[in-house]
Amino acid sequence: MPDETQPGGAPMADRLRIAVVVLLTVAVAAFAVSLTPVPQWAAYHDFADRRAFFGVPNFFNVASNGLFVLAGAAGLRRLLATERAPVLVQRRERWPYLAFFLGVALTGVASAWYHLEPGNERLVWDRLAMSVALMSWLAAVIVERIRVEAGLALLPALLAAGAAAVLYWGATEAQGVGDLRAYGVVHFYPALLIPLLILLFPPRYTRGGDVLVVLGLYGAALAAELGDRPIFAVGGLLSGHTLKHVVAALAAYWVLRMLRLRRPCSLYPRQE
């Protein structure tokens, strides 16, 4: 079924909006290329909480990944349900979210495996799973803010780009010349582009503010990661990295919550 044209202005205005998005993309890519190669710092794997319980090393950093599995499984179940499925203008709009929640669930598995024995070799798999979640969520926002066909066409390209960036980093680390620049773009570019898309393009659904909540939670998770040791020093209960897992899993759940509660805007009647 053909998609509706996104409302929001004349063709010239639409072209200007797209030009701004392209300009940001080019600027981010140029900035990344201008940097010298950035290797993975060895201290990254030196987490504050190494306590073992029930024979599981780094127990809390391992076990907290179960929240990703739960959030991912809940999202997949909701999207695949014949009843109580999220309201979508077109059913094909599920694809980016199916990829997103699959990536979230895989992140839980891969991150738990990594934290059992932290090292670059296992971190590659953790980051591959995360790249699936990040790139598919970006595709979902493109579907809902620019055009359905554009987001669905870009979904496989974005997933491939995310995987390529992680594999490139892994290959360069194996050669002793690690380079995180491409992965850095994959990791942080959606956080720059998605707010811009919200600002420039009209919404397809209500509850657009939930997207900003998700971004805020993800930012809080990254902040907790940076404060791994100071947070663990306060009471010695949970480390910043464990808290990162909890808050990032909450961000994934918030995406599901948004899908459950939102409704199509009046300009987009639901299509079966």
C-alpha cells in the first residue's frame, strides 16, 4: 500500500529539512575522519565491582544484563502479538522495532558473556548487538518523522554500517592499532540526529516526548558508566556500570511503553 506524504510544508521546505540532516551527517563524518585513530583504552575492562556470587565472576555486571533480555523479549512479544499489538498506521512499521528489541535482547546475552571474562574479543559481540539496537531505533524514527519508505530502505544499510564499524574496530584492535572512530559515530550519531528529526519533522504519532525521555535515560546510563568507581564507593552496593545496565534497560522498556500508549496523529488514520 503506498505511503502517505508526510505533512509539514511545501516541497522546498522538505528539501531544506533533508539538507540540514545531510549536512549534520557530513559534519559528523568529517569530524570523525579528522581525528587520529582512537584505540580502546585498556582500563575500560577494569570494572569496580568484581564480586563473585554463586560461582559467577563479576556477578552484578553479569546478572544485570538479564534486564535487557526481559525488555527485549517483552517488546518482541508485544510486536508479534495478534491482540494488544501496538497501534501502527501501517503494519510494516514494525520491522525497525522488531530489530530494535531483538538487538536489546541480544545485548543482554552478549554483554553477560563479555562480563564473565572482560576483554576486547568478547566486547566485539557486545557492541555488535548494541549497534543493532541503536541503528534500528534510528531507522524507526526516520520511518515516523520523514517517510516510511525511507526508514525501511535505510534499515538494512544502517544495520550493515553499524556492524561494519564494530568489526572494523575489532580488526584494528587485533592488529594492535585499534580505531574506535567509526564505532563512536554509530554510538553517538543517533543521539545527535534523533532530536534534530523531532525538531524538523512533524510527528506521525503522539507521545513524541517519550523519545526524548529515552535519550535522557541513555545519557544517564552513559554517565553512570563513567562514574563506575565513585558510585561503587558510595555504600559498595552497586557499581556505576551495573547501574548503567539498569538505566539502559529502562530506556529500552520506555520504548515499549511509548509503543503501547501512543496513538496515530489525526493526519494518519490507521491502515490495516
